[in-house]
Amino acid sequence: MRLFLAVPISEKNRREIIDSLDREKREFPGVKWVSPEALHVTLLFLGETSKEMYDKTKEILLSVSSPIKPFQASFFGVSQFPPRGRPSVFIIPAKTGEEEFKILYKAVFSALSPYYLLDKRPFTPHITLGRVREGERWPAVESLNFLKECSFTVNKFILYKSDLTPQGPLYTPLLEFPL
């Protein structure tokens, strides 16, 4: 099964994010905008995982979550990856709670890195809004009309299963790890 770790965001925040992008969704069909149920803050992508490794991961993560306390986070504005040139992904960056997210990321990364081949790029807490399709027209990041601040308490992270479908990925929460 294909696994990743993420912090969920509330239904209210997800709906506000999607509603604020109505104009962009119409004007830029070359961007595959994320569906409301798929919005989250990814901590780590683990990839294909066997049943045995899933059981081991569960055990490891239960010991990681307890020393980390709940914290407030907010996300605002729009940015892109890569930071310059043609964007491949549009995101909402963290404005507060960034350091706490990084502490949580380091804890799970350190615990799981002996068992998984993990991405070693610097962690940037963000909510993914959409991915630019190859060869398509894209909006200038400055023109994106996302004006609401998204704030919430981070009090858990979740181990998700990701199933790729022609309509987009389907995410199934498997286990919650309270902070």
C-alpha cells in the first residue's frame, strides 16, 4: 500500500480554501486543483509499504507522537514550487506554527529514516492547492486570489493510504496519532 503522513485540516477550512479559488478554477483549467477532501499538510511521503513494514511503522509512530504538544498554525497567501520560474505546484505557506511543524517533521523523519528511503529536501509546511499540468498555461502566483487565512490547532497527525485513480488520488486515514 502507498502511505504518507499528514496533518488534517478542518472541513470548514477546506471549504473556504476551495471556495476562494473559484475564479482560478475557471480561468486556469491547466492546473489540476486539489479537491476539498484532499487538502492537508503533508509531513512525509513513505511510498509503497508492505504489511510487515506497515505494522513496524505503526509501532514507531506511537512512540513519536507523545512528546510533541498541540500547537496553533495558520496558512496564508499563495506561493509556488519551485520558488522561481515555471511553477509545478501552487501552495499556501505556513505563516505561524512553522517551527512546531518542523519539530514534528524532524521527529517522524528521524524515527522512520532507518526504515524508509525519505526525501531529504528541506521541509516547508504548506497546503497544496494545485499542480500545473505539463505544457499548460498557468497563472502568475501574484494573480491568485486566495485571501483568507486558514488557522487551526494541530493536535494530531494521520497515517494515510493513497490510492491513485483516474479522477485523482483517494486518501484513506488508517491511524491517528494524537499530540
